[in-house]
Amino acid sequence: MKNCFYAKPDQTYEEHLEAVYTAWKDVIISKEAMIRRLAEKYDFDVERFLKGSLLTVVFHDIGKLIKPFQSMMRAKREGKNFNYKKNYRHELISFPFILFSFSILNKKAYYSNIPIEALAVAGHHRSLDTDLTSFNREKVRMDDVPLINWERVEYAVDLARYIFKREGWEFPIIPRELLKINGFKELSKVLNHYMPKLIKTEKHERIRVLYFLMKGILHYADWHGSGKANVNYKISSSLDVITKKVRERCQKKGISFKKFRDFQRKVAEQSGHVIAIAPTGSGKTEASILWAINNSKEMGGAKIIYLLPTMATANSMWLRLCEFFGEENVGLTHSSANLFLNNEVEENIEGLELSRNLLFDRNFMRPVTVATVDQLLNSGFNIGYWVLKEINASNAVIILDEIHAYDGWTLGLIVSTIKQFSNYGSRFLIMSATMSENLINLFKIKLPGTNIIKDTELLRAKRSKYFIKEIIIQEDKKEIREAVIKGFKVLVVVNTVEQCQKLAKDFEDLNPLCLHSRFILKHRKEIEERIEKVNFVIATQIVEVSLDIDFDWLFTECAPPDAIVQRAGRVNRYRDYNRDSRVYIYKSSKISEKIYNPINDWELLERSFNEFKKNTGEIREEQLLEIVENVYKEHPFEEREGFKEAQEQYLLSQKNRMIILDNPINADELEITRKSKYESISVIPYSFYDQVVNIKPQERKWYEVKIPYWYFSYNKKFINGILFCDMFYDNKLGVILEQNENSAIIL
């Protein structure tokens, strides 16, 4: 019988089971410290849990032994077509066998009323909700269920019993009566009749932990076993290796490096949660990596997850961490990560391996992952493979960089996420150049015992002279022009795309680089790659976050104080105290008040401008923090629009899905990680029709740009299944829209 049945076209059932079991053992070893930590906190027996976990492995594919599935495998192996409508979801065939076995294990060693193992298997390929949306075909065929032959069941049970015996455990006796049970009806009964009652008998957090552990380990084992891939769980880079890499990076940039600074060493030495406050260019990234390595080792080999506000900053950080840890160990995930990776990775990775790599990246399965913060936040809404994100993030050291960059809604979700994962044992490092005492205290409450490290050396230092001008920036074009002509490296930052484009036109003879969000992705990437090499850049506030750029003079429209500090951080980044570095701050335009109104505070920009007026000339970095404090002291972050509502939604989303069920379509308009008062949409400018009409759908994303929905609604074109918008596009200026007060909101 050895080669009679197939689980995959290239794996017999027995081969697949053996491969998944081997991967399971590796995963259990990798996650042992976490399993024991959570078992102690949530009061469950480790051996009972492991028996249940192995049960999901040995029985997850027993449903594949039915005739329709084997016919499908035979057709695939022979290169023939197969009518997939004749197949039947194997998870539903497997479900009764897992459910029965769970009941036997539970009698011998109870750990939950909820059949965690059975639900994990039922949803290990498709999302699981009370409507069983993913099983509509089987719902139609409610009473037309393909039977599994008892001899085949005995074959599967013998293999399962043999694997259990190798672990020193007894396998339950499986009765023939299970053949009569309709898996679809039984699963529906469990989800809609028993589950609403059962979740009231246990703590919700405990249910969630047991489920993401059980299902997450099954995913790990099944994916690695199916892909014949080794489990690559944790990094092995030492502090010496990181030190060497930092020295090499500094040499390339012409920066002197003898040893890590006191601030970096203090951060690295901390065990547990840390809040780090230091100016831009202080080496926060290196400090965070040193902290991550030390804390990962203390946790028995935890993963490293680095979260950032934007895709561009995540891409940049991925390249940087690849230098430290090796490309094969660092994953990247955000909405366009696959485009970036396909462009950056030189190796010719074929089909299935590439798909597997992207799948691993999206779910934090690499030893190190760089992501936008959204990728962790959406697990709270039970979106996608949320169990994998949770099982990995629960055994991780998590770095949250540029924490100041979020509005009230996203910050509320971040706080909820931090609370949840710190309960699981995750360790957090929260970093920013600008953190008010109110924000620091907020995180201290959520992370008891947090160590606060400030870069006192650089906070006392000066690096630029500040000038305040009681005019708008357009009225001082002569000053900007003279600075460029004199040979200074000049950065101009304004608050709207329209202002950015207008100034770029006005200075066209000086060939400025224009940067904002209204370029197609292809051009945006090209611009970001060039930005370090040019001497004159006109941009919106997208330059504020984590771009490693260095200018002499900054001319900026007034913005909130933390935004100004970030913009100023792009000037004299490496602190040459003999350098003539300047920051000019101008009055903001009226439209800026609509952009910067995060707390229904119409006087925010006026207070910011007035505070900077009090602090001109050479300003110490700590004075900049005082300005931030003074502007925000009467307006705590907890009062920002959306903050409380986001925390309520985080809890409500899980409650509505009985804690562990999936969000198959993300239909709730409140289950989003970013909110905007101005609706936007990603489209392809119609001028690129010839370039995109014959390329793959995935590659078309390089030509997408986000524009206001109001403009799209008047100018949309839908051709050959592709969404276009008729608008003027300039390769140097981006999308140029008709003037409308709403259009200025997109940055």
C-alpha cells in the first residue's frame, strides 16, 4: 500500500505524513521555550498539548484518502485535466476523526472544552467562519458526501499509531461509526450550536492562545513538510558579526566608527521592554538590533520583528538588515513587498519556491521580519493567516520604530496590540526622536517595568541654526534659489502635493528632484534611489520617516513640532559641527490645517509656529523635545480622534468572531489599520495603457498610484478588466490633478 495514495502530486500520503512529522519535531524544539512559558501562564499541560498537536499532524490529511481526491492526484501526476467540482474538501472528511480523538484525549487529560485540534484541522487550508463560507460547494452537496473506505482509514490509523508510538504515546482506538458522520454538518453544529456556549466557560485569552499555538504549529509543519524545506527559525548572528557589519557600513559612508556609543550600549544591555528616545542619526537602528539579539537569546531563540510606518521605510530597512543577517534570514512584508523583492533578489527562484518564500515572509516565519506595522495590527481582526502571525509574534522581540508617526486610530490599535502580545511574553522596543511625556507614560502603563533610555549626549548637542520667517514659503523663493546656486545641498518640504509640484515647476531650471506620494510606484522607487545623490529636493512630509538622507539647508512649511523635528533630522545628519546647516520654518498654508488636525485642534500649527519663534538660533536637540512637549501638553494622545474607538474595535472584532474564527472577507469598514477622512483609490494612469495592457496583473502594480476618490469617480476608465483613470501624468512631477481643495489632502 506504500505508494497507492498521494497527498501531493510529488508526495505519497505516507511520505507527506513523515515529512510533516519531521518538520513538527523541529518546530516543537524551536518553540519549546514559548510553549512552556504560555503553558505556565494559561494553565495547560504541555504533554497534553503536544499530543493534541501531533494528533492534528497525523490526521490532518486523512480526508485525502477519498476517491475524488485520489483521482485528482492521479490526473495531476499524469498531466491531465480534472473537474474540480467533483472534488470534496478533505478537511471536512478529516474533521470527525479529529473531533473523536480530541474527546478521548480530553477524557485522559482535560485542557479545554473547545475542540481546538478539530477546529485547527478544519481551517488549516480555508478560512473558518460560522457561515462556512469557504465550503459553499460542500454546502450545496450537503448529503452527497464521498465515503472513505474503512481499509484506507485503517491504513491511516496504522501510520498515525506508529508516529505516536515513536513519541512514547498511545493512539486512540478509532471506531467504524465515524464513517457515518457528515463532517460538514458536524462542523456547522460545533460552530453554531456549541461554540457560543463553550466560549463562555473559559477565558477568551486562553482560548486564543491554545488555538494559535495548535493551528500555527500545524501550518508550520504542513508547509515545511509539503515544500520539503528545513525549519529556519532563529538567527545565529553574534554581536561580533553585527559590530563588523556596522564598521563596514560606516566605512562605505565615510563615517568614523571605533565602538558603539554609550546610548547604543545602554539599549543593548536592557533585558525586557525599552523606550528609546534619541535624535535622528544617533544609531537607533544599530542599538535596536543589539537589543534584539540579546533579548532573543534570553527568550530561547525568539524571532526579531521590525515594524515601520511606511512601505518605503520598510524596504530600506530590509536592505539594511539583510547586510546584518543575510538575505535568506530576513523577510519583508507589506502590500507591495513581492514587487520590491522580485526586483531586488537576483537569484532565479522558480514558481513554488518563490510562492512559499512570499508566504513565509507575510506571516513572520523568517528568523527576522521587516514589515509595516499594519501587518501585525491586522492579526487582531483575524485577517488572513493571523494564527501564524500571532504564534510568531508571541515568541518575538518586536521593534516599533518612528512611533510618533501614527494618528489616533492606528495608535489605538498599536496600544491594544502591545497589550495583547506583551501578555503572551513578547518584548518591545519602542523608538522615536520625538516622544512627549504623555506618550511615554502611555506605553509605560501598557508595558510595566519598561526601561527608558535617552541619548543624553546627543540631546544636549546642537547641529543646526533655526530661522523663523513670518511669510509663506512661496514668498521666499529667492532665498531658496540663492542657497542652491551657492552649492548648498537643499531640502524643501511642504505640506501638500500641489505646493510641491508648483515649487518644482518654479525651480525647473535648477533641476530639483520632486518627491511625493502621487507618483506611480515604479517612479517612486526610482526617485527614492536617487534622493541621496542629488543636491536639491522638493518634497512633502513623506521624507520625514527613516530615509537615510543628509542635507545642508532645510526650508520647510510649518507643521506639528514632531514633524518639524523629523524634517530637521534630514539636515546635518551626521553632526559635522563645522558645517553651515540651517532650518528655515515658514508659516503654513490654510490647507495645512485640514491635513494636521489629528485631535480636532485647529490651533495646533499656530502653537507650533509660536513655540519655534521662541527658540531660534542654535537649538539643542533636547530643546526640540521641549517644544514638542509644550505644544502637546494640553492635548494628550488618548484624546486623539479615533484612539479609544480603535481599542474598542480591536476587542469587538475578536468577540464577534468567537475569539478564534477567521475574517474571510474583511467586510467591516472599521476593521482597517489606517483611517482617512478622504477616501482614495489606487489606479493606473491611462497614459500607461500601452505599457500595462500585456503584462502580468502583479506587474501592473508598478504603474499604480493612489489618488482622491472624488477625482477617480469623474475620470475612471475600465478597459479589459483593468482600472484606469484619465489624468495628466508627468514623469518628473507625478499626477497633476485639477485644482480642488480636497485634492491637497493626499500627501
